Amino acid sequence: MEAFTRHVGTAAPLRRSNVDTDQIIPAEYLKRITRDGFEDGLFSAWRKDPDFVLNQPQYQGVSVLIAGPDFGTGSSREHAVWALQNYGFRVVLSSRFADIFRGNSGKGGLLTGQVPQEVIEQLWDMVEADPGTEVTVDLEARTVAAGNLVAEFEVDDYVRWRLLEGLDDIGITLQYAEAITDFEGSRPAFKPVTQ
Amino acid sequence: MGRTLAEKLWQDHVVRQADGEPDLLYIDLHLVHEVTSPQAFDGLRAAGRPVRRPDLTLATEDHNIPTIDVDKPIADPVSRAQVEALRKNCADFGVPLYSLGNIEQGIVHVVGPQLGLTQPGMTIVCGDSHTSTHGAFGALAFGIGTSEVEHVLATQTLPLKPFKTMAINVDGDLPDGVSAKDIILAVIAKIGTGGGQGYVLEYRGSAIRALSMEGRMTICNMSIEAGARAGMVAPDETTFEYVKGRDHAPTGDEWDAAVAYWRTLFTDSDAIFDAEVTLDAATLSPFVTWGTNPGQGLPLSASVPSPDDASDDVDRVAIERALEYMDLTPGTPLRDIAIDTVFIGSCTNGRIEDLRVAADILRERTIANGLRLLVVPGSARVRLQAESEGLDTIFLDAGAEWRGAGCSMCLGMNPDKLTPGERSASTSNRNFEGRQGPGGRTHLVSPAVAAATAITGHLSSPADLD
Ligand code: SF4
């Protein structure tokens, strides 16, 4: 996994709350068996509307998504994270994320920064007034900066460390293979097996 | 200090604990389906890693598979590719799989309990948010993402931070015609789609104790719709009775040892929950959703709300958007909403008791003119059981379609979809925009309301039929 320390890019304002994973990537795109190429499914229902923010020329090439509250609710589909990443997003900011989406993002290397809704509103206003506004997201310092605005964002300590180091989960766990084997030795015999 | 049920289960599964790091939790059962697993198996292959415990892993085909002409090859090439990838992956990695056509095939959350693989005191995961269903047995069961699926396949563990705990107390007697589905829709309407965020919900109280295992599964199933990680009910005699004698249930001395352990699985009287919510069962009535998230629900006797009822601006916009998408006018009585298609099925309400409730109402009646009623059993065994009780005949005589087992119109990944603008009453768990097909409009209901609605053609409860 690619390490994440600091990111600078332009941002798209997504003025909607409760964006669930079915909106981020509809079920019809989940049938694929690969890990890439999901960008065409991102917000696909909304992208049919020429006025949708990502269809506007001034928001091409964005890499930061400024979203409304309760982003990523619904299904546990990690494809939502891949779709955002495949499209080019490195960071999503919101005042509240759904837990599973947040977890999936951390593992996939997409940074989800939680900031108060006032900060979201300011960022919305700013990138709507000037779509070229550069947003700087500093994971080391846990800050997001744009124009005169500097705000702290919340990110889980452990997720932050892993993103900074670019560490893969399974590799970390397999260092404790012995502890797992010990635990297996102590499991009660009545626990079921599938075969 | 005492511990909650969730805390007991957690502590019984900790493999490793270190300051500032997530706990490493052992997973007793890993359920797999075709949609969220291919990339996980791909990852294992790329890293040259085996599946650590194929004997604690079980796969089934459910999301993509057709519910008619099941003996023919799957027509949609992408669906077929996913199902074929699952078959190859299971064969390559030694994971047991119940394929379409196998008597044990069905929706993963129906199959686990039915086989007796879902037992109290277990940790159960699946790359599917409705894994919370299994919490009905007093298991800690929750949905995970695909990279976590890969992690569990490779290590049989997951690094996790403890969840907070919330008690949902439902006391009192449910009025006639009010079911588990109405309880959970009322809970979600009360706490909101984000209200359970970060929590394991423990459903408690006399109304929960009085429910069958299937009713408890319906409730736990939809915990995720309140934003919770998991839902659970402490095991009791009803639970033991349900598990006993099933294919994978312990027997003999092991059964006794298991039950002795299961009896320790309850929240201690001096344990403290991080949050508590209380509901009086006696005040509940049939509940339906009018909007585009499961928290947008009201009693059937109510009317479509107005954006003016909103508590704040965010809520106002959400109501406006939902009304526009659902094509509803504020003030319309919910009972006046005309329905095109009724779907009875899914991991929420596709079990035998659900089908019995619906069949009872449909017996010697016919569905409304021009309405489509799809009855889709949750598993092949549920289908066989229903047929042995003659329920299929009741459905067919009423004018319904009687289908093979699978997720079907719950999410419209197979050909069972709503067309744009079509309106459904559905016993499933999600009324998101486009969930049952692009442009489709979904009202979530109980099996009883679904059946009554199919007869009248507009949202109705069985009481409206007399
Ligand atoms: S029935 Fe619906 S909610 Fe349940 S597993 Fe299938 S798609 Fe998911």
C-alpha cells in the first residue's frame, strides 16, 4: 500500500447528506471480479445529470471530496472505496462517516477526515467560489488547509499510523501467527466446523 | 463491575491485546458469498497465502443467481463470471460451497442458522452488512469489507477496536398483527440511520424474549440500518431449542458443555451500557417507510410527512429529496399509496414463519388486478418446507409468482428488478434510491403488511381486509 503523508489537490463539493454506498457505487457494478476500473460506476445515477458536480468542467481532476454528513452509510461494499480511488480521490472530508465505510477506507488507503459541519460549509463555499482552490491535507499534522482556513480533522490513531507507514493489514497480523495457533489450541471442542 | 453480553463475547475471543493497537479477535465462522469475495481470493493468490481455516469457512451463492430457470446457465455474463469465480476460488482454496441447485443453497444469513452453524457465543463475520442477523443467537456477528474478508481468510482473525454497547429495551406485549419487522422499523425511526453508529445493540425486554428465533433474526438483521455494527439477543431456551438437532449443532456431552457455556452469556445485572433506548411494545402498530432510508418510517395509519416537519435544514433537504424521488405529496395517507409490486423475501423476512404469515393472509384470496407479487424463499430448504406445507399452492392460487431461493429483488442484482418509477412494498431491509432497480421506489413493510397490500393494491394491514 502506498504511504500517505500529505496531499495537495483540488476539491469537489458534494452537497448531500446520507450518501449511502448504493449511491457511491450501485449494485450493478459490483459484479466485477477485479479490483480496478470502478471509476465509471462512481455516483453513476447522479452522473447522468449534466449539472452534477463531477460533470462540471471546473471540477475535473479533483482529488478531495467534500461531503455532507453521514457519508458512506449502507452496504459494507468496499467497492465504494475503490470507486472513489479509481476516480482519483485520495481524501474524503465529512462531519460524519459510517463506520464500515471508514474502516474500509483506512484499509484501502483512502483518507477519511472528520471535520465539523461548519468547516465543511466553509470549504463548500470556498471551492464553489473558486474551483481552483487547492486543499492541503496533512496527515502528519491532522490538518486540512485551503485559502485562509486551517482546520484540524479527526482520524483514528491506528489508521493514521498505518496510512503514514503504508502498511498492509495481513502482514501485520501474521507476525502473531503463534498467538493465533495458541488460541486455536484453547477453543472448546463444541464449536462447529463447516466440513 | 459486571459485563455486557457483547463484552463477554469480545473478551472470549481476544487473541492478542496491546496498548494503542486494535485487539486481535478470533473468528469462529466466516461466511462467504460471490459478490464481496473475488478480490479477496485474488489478494491471497497474489501474495501466495492459503486459507488458514477452510473448515471454519462456508460459501454460498445468493446475490446474483436467478430465481427462475435455475437449471439453465446464468444469462447475465457478469453475474455468471462472479458465480464462476466463487466456484473456482472455493475449489482452489478448499472452501466448502453450496452452489445453485444444492439443497443447502440460499441467502447466506438464512443458511448459517438453518444448518446450526450459527450458535450462541460465536464470532461470525461475512462480507455483507446483514451479518448482524446471526446476533439473534447471542453471537457477535458483523459485516466486513472485502479486504477484511481477505484478512480473515488468511489469518482467521481481525484486528478490531471494541464497539460501544447500546441497550434497546422493548417491554410489553405486541398488539395483534404487529411483528418483529414493525419493532425494528420503529427502533430505526426513533434513533435514526446514524443512531447506532459505533454500537453493538442488545435487544432486551419481554417483547424480545417473547419472539421466536426468526423474529429475533429479523430484528438483528436490520441493526445495520440504524448504523450499528451488530445487534444481538442473549441466548435462552428459545435459542437452545432452535439450535438443537440441527446438522452442525453439538451432540451428547458436547451439547451439554455448549449449553453450560451458553447459559453464561447474558448481560450482568450491574453492567453498564454506553447508551439505552426504551420502547413500549404495546404502543407499536404496523410500520412502513415512506422515504429513501430505513429511518424514514411511520405507522401505517400516518400520512406522508412534510418538509415543514423537519427538525433542521439537513433533515428538511433529506425529506424534500425523498419525497421527490418517491413521488409523494405531503399529507397523503400512507394507506392511499398504490403499489405495483410486492416482494416477499430476503434475509430479513424470507424464512418459513414469514411465508406462513403471508400465506395465512393470502389463503383463498387473490391479489389486486395488475399487481405483481413475488414470493422468494430465503433458502432452498425454506422453499421445500413451504411446499411441504402447501404454501406454494396458496401463493400461486392467489396470483403470486413462486420462485427459487436467493436475494432476488432485495437488491436487484439478478433479473428481479423494479422498472423506473415502479413502486414496491417489500419485506426486505433497504429502501435506498434504486436499491431494487434503477428508479424503483421501495416501501419497507412486514410480511403481514406485504400480503395485505398485495390484496388491496395499496399499503394495507391485515386488519384492513375485514
Ligand atoms: S437478501 Fe438482501 S440484504 Fe440480505 S444478503 Fe441478500 S442482498 Fe443482502
